[in-house]
Amino acid sequence: MKMIYILFPALVVSLLLPVLSPTQIEWLRSNSEDIEVDETYQNGSWEPVIERMKDKRVIMLGEFSHGCQEIFQSRNDLIKVLHETLGIKVILFESGLGEVGTINLYKEEFSAAEMVRGLIGPWRNSHLVDLMQFVKDQQIAIGGYDIQRSGRQFVRLLNEVLAESGIRALHVENQYASIRSLLSNRNVEYDSVSTPTLQLITQYESIANKLSSETKQDDRIYLTLQTIQNRVDYLRYMLQFAEDKNWRLRWKARDEGMANNLEFISKTFYPEETILVIGHNFHIARYNEHEEVMGELLSFHDPKAIYTLGVFAGGGTYATNSGAETAMMPPDENTLDIKEVIKYLGGRVNFLPIGEFEKSPENAWLFQPLVINDSFIDLIGSNKLAPTKHFDGLLLLDKVTAVTN
């Protein structure tokens, strides 16, 4: 952001324009690291990023959209280097806890292509298949932390656990699917869905009580119980939404569930491991002015033990959650846009470790709201955020294209 100073007696007036001054551009270029990826956005020199992440307990990798090919490519490359250099062996996805957890338990039986079916729809593509093959080859553990369901894989685990415990709960997940479909209709009336929803909640709670009384508890039962709790929590907040139509409480409930799931996974399964978390910038951010997001709800670790990497692009196209190819908006002409910042950088992928800078005239623009279009920021439709409040580092791609497979 260009700073123009007009001097008056005892007064300095700062005018903000949508460009950076020469000294600010020099600062940006001096403090950014070109990752030097190739034309496939892979085989990069990730040492500057690894250096910032090496002592962390939780590493959060973001994305401004779920449908960008170059983000998948560069992130896969980074993940492989994180595994090779830091020995990271746990990857958690913004997908259903029970679905991805079940796949992890039985991943020797699944092909890489079958494993991605437990992820959210936009991630069921060839780039995630490649990552899942790496997961299989390197015996990396995976999991999901979303409270929302993202497939049907949990049915297998639930049925096996219940059969071993002698608990009858026929078709409970089928009932869940039906009621979930009704609750997802934003026009549904509370009175029309409250009775079957509450009955299903009672059913799930009865199953959980019986499982909890089992004398022999293992990882399969722990995962089953936590997924059942997710089902109950989801049904409760969606039923509440059917009554009050309060979007803010609905989104808060989901991110609270995500934070709770991360705490559960960390403490129950991987108390000594570094955990790699993949999700939308919105969820992983340390801060949000208007919403309560997972990143700032995490309380099970010292904030200094968490590294949050926001990911943005300078232009191109992306695929929406429904798969539609969409062109990114041009840079804003009135306020400094992150796309304009990216234009000042050379190379395909650059890393800017914003969390370690003290505010100065050269970098003050990082501490002020930048225009961030083409991404979800909050429920009131904001298109600005101050990067230093949200993230520890930024990964800035020159361009992206919509993922197609």
C-alpha cells in the first residue's frame, strides 16, 4: 500500500492508495522466499517453510478455495518434504471424522482412488489420489476433523463394532442420512422435522451409553463414540437452525466441533506426533473479526506450538464446491488487493513469514485489511482481512487453474 506523506506543521497526513511504494516493494521482495517450484508447481525448495515449522505441534495448511489445481500440486510437494525432513506421519483433512478415520483403520484394503471417496467432494480428484498413494506407500496415518459427514465409510466400522458388542441398531446411519437431507433444506420447518430428529438423537445416545460401558475400550470404539457424538451435535445444531435460522450459531457450532475433534484426535491417538491439518483458510485462521473459527477455538495447545499458513493466488480460475469453473476477479482498483501484492513477486510460489515481523512503514500494509476476493471470509460477505491477525505465514501463488479431475 503506497504511503504518501504530506507535511504540515505538527501534522503528517497518510493517504492510502491501492499500490505499494518502491520501498515497500523492496521490503516485500527482500523478505519473501521464492520456493522455486517447476512448471508442475512441484520439486520446490521448501527449506524456508520447513524452518518455521520444525518445532511445531500442529501445522495448519490453508487454501482460499477447495478447487485449485496448483494448490493441490504445491501442497502435495510440501507434504512430501515435511514427511521426509520432519518425519510427519499424521495428516488430518477437513472431512468427516468417522469417514476418514474408518478409511485409516482399513487403508490396507483400499486403493488410493477409493480412499479419496471419504473426503469432501471437491477433494475427490487425481491430486488427492496421488497424495493418498503417498500416504499408503509411506504408512502415514490420516484422519478427518469435520463434524459433518463426507461419505458412507463409517457404516462399516459402526456395524462391526456394534456386532462385536451385541448391540442392535439397524439402519441408524440410513436414518441419519434421511434426516440430514431434510435438515439441509434451509426452508424446512422445525415442527416437521423435530420429532424424528430427537428420536434419532435418543437412539444414538443409547448406542453410545452401551458402548461406553464396554470393559475393553480400543481405538475403534473411541473413534465410534466420537463420531456418534458428532452425529448428535450435528443433529442438534441443525435442528436449532431449523427453528431460529441463525447462520452465525450454525457456523460456530461446526467450527467448535472441528476444534473438539482436533483435540480428541491429538490426545487420543497421536499425543506425541506432529499433526498436519489441511483445510480452508477460514477454518484454520487464528482470528476472524466476525465469526468464531476453529483456529482460534483451539485451546489444547500453546498457540506458539501451532503454525498457520494461509494460501492465496494472484489470478486465474478455480472450481467451486459444485465443480463449476469460475474466473477470479481482477485486483481491486480502490484498496490494496492481495493480488496486487502477488504481482510484485517473481516466481510461481512465494513464502512470506509474516508472523515474525514488527510493524514498520515498509510493511504496515500487512497489518491493515487487504482485499481478498474469490474466497469465503465471513457470513456478512466481507472481502478484507489483515493477514498478520489471521496467519503466521503466507503462501502466494502467481496463478491457479480450476481442478477438473
